Amino acid sequence: MRRAAWPALALIASVVVYLVHWRVIEVAQLEIDAAALGLIAGAASYFAAAWLGGRLIGLALEHVGSRRRRVPKLLVELVSVALFIAATIATIILVFGQSLSGALAGSGLVLAVLGFAIRNVLADVLSGIALGLEAPYRIGDWVEVDDAIRGRIVEIGWRTTRLLTRDDTYTILPNSRIARQRLTNYSAPRRHYRTNVQILLDHEVPVALAKTMLARAAAKPSIIQTTPAPDVRVVSYEAEGIRYAVRFWVPSFAEDIDCRDAVLSSIDIAIRENGLRPPQTRLRVSADSRGRTAAPAPH
């Protein structure tokens, strides 16, 4: 609560000055404009309240977030900005009174031109606000944007989001692009997830034998998550062979490549130990009535 001590003291002091300034000036017979001092104290009260409110809400959000999935910094900043904007509007109304509406109407054209000039920046900022409120990802999450960019979130800003890929490449993406594209979060709601690798085996290998062999081979690597156990499903019956999907659970996206490598290596060892042939393309050779050989056709 030490972070809220100074805002609280500032709020108390400004409120006290606003409430008793008339009496103090009258008793002490000070040559000070009481109306101006009241306006200053009132404005200070608004901004002190915004300062204190931002600190308290930020502390509450930090308390709600866990260590692994922290509340985005952008959301805390957004709350503080909203409170200070409200304090600014209240101060302008306090100072100018009813003339505020006329000033805003006269500046409408200027605001429209300025908004058109910085529309791209506004799109990024508004998208950043939406992402901060919805929080589809947080610092430390592994995400994939539009099946093209994969990385770990290292910073969430007003205009951009910064990722660090598995190759230690620093990638900066505008928030408006992330908001428009399909996003996959591999760290939420849990870090572990199921993936699969596909294997094509010869038709001569019985399905029951293939499924048992592939499941046992996939369960051997210690890097994968053993619970739930890996399983095998038949995907398709093709001309070259029977295609299987070996499904297994990955502890986290950072270990995805290593898990796939371990599973495929274990499957390769199992296929060789069982003496199974790799899938082969079979050709049928036919001859016409004159004895000429026709072009081979796969079957």
C-alpha cells in the first residue's frame, strides 16, 4: 500500500484546502484570490483522485493475476489514462463552466482532420485497447498469428505487440494486424495441449498391429506428457498406404519441436525393429491387343 500513500496524501490535502480555503483566507486576512485558489484546489482534488484510483485499481488487478499469467500492463495503463481523462474533463468544466460546449463545437473540424491524418495510429491504439480489455494473451504466452508468426509475448504496448520467436528473432506486430488475423494461444487456458504426427504405412501392415506399435513407440520418449497416454487413429486409406495420426500431449509450446522429433525418432526405430516395409507406389503394366506395352498406371 506504500504505492498508494502519496496519492492518498495529495487527495486529502487538496480536499482540505478546497473545503477550508475561504475560512483560512478570511481569518488570516491574506491577499489571495479565494476563487482562484478554490479552482486550483478543486482541480488538484480531481487529479489526485484519478492518481489514487489508478494506483488502487492497478494493485487490485495485480493481486487478481497469477504469477504465470500476469494482468497486461496495457490494461493498467488504460485504466489510469481513463481516470486522468475524466479528471481533465471535470477540471475544464470547473474552470470554463457552460462555455465548454461552444469550445468543443468550434474545434470539431480540427479534430476530424487530425483523426483522418492519424487514422492508422488510431486503429493500432484502439485495437491495443480492445486487446488489453479482452486479454486474449498475456506476457509470457506462446501464440501463433495467422498461421505465419509464432513466438512468446514479451511486451504489450499501445500500438504494437512484441514477440520473441524460438529462433530468438524479435518480431514487432501492429495491434490492428493482430486484431484482424486469426490468433492461437498455446498457453491458455493451460500450457499443455495435444498435437499429432502423421505416419503412412504399407497396406500389408494390419491396422490393429500398426496402431499398437505406433502407440507404444509414441509413449517411450520421456519428454512428452505421459498422461493422457498417446493414441493412434486411422486418417485415410490411400493408394500408397494407410495413413495414421499419432496423437500425444506436449507439456508446452516451447517443447513442441523436441517432442515431435522424439516421437518420430521412436516410431522410426519401432518400424525398423519390426521389419516393416515403407509404403511403396505400385504400378500396373498392361498390354493392348497388338502386344504393345501401355503406360504404367499407379494403383
